Amino acid sequence: MDRPIGQWLSNLRRPGALDGHSAWEEALREIDPDWNPAWPADWQRHYAALRELVRDEAGQVDVLPGVTVHGMDVGRWLQKNRQHTVRQGFMDR
């Protein structure tokens, strides 16, 4: 399709982008039910980067603000997401 897959998926996440393409949406859901999550894609990127960073660590790992992966401050992101009000916001979705 002459487009990077990430850009194509990002475009499909726009409201109304799959109108008239129910087969595409069904196929994407079969591959990954969370291909179009209710949470922000930026949140997912930070989560995936942090998960990869600590994948081989044993036990609890302290990732401090300022620790970056691919230019993303995953330490600051983790600190923010450990706050009760932020976590509660996800529970309300």
C-alpha cells in the first residue's frame, strides 16, 4: 500500500475512518482486539517502551524520571501513572 503500517493504522484510528470498511475492522480485531484502544496511543508507546526496558530484570525495578527509551521519558511517565488520580481516570473508561 506504499505506506508504513504504523501510519496506516494511525489513520484508521481516526473517527469514521472505517465507515464502509467493516471487513477491515473485523480483520484488525481478529489480529489484535486492542488495535484501536480507548486509551491514548502515546500512553501505549510509553508502556511498551517501559515493558521492553525492564523485560529481563528480576523483581521490582525502580525507573526514575529522566530514564528515556527512544526519546521518551518513561521514568516520568511511570511516576505520573502511579498517581491515584491518573489510574482512576483509566478505571472510569
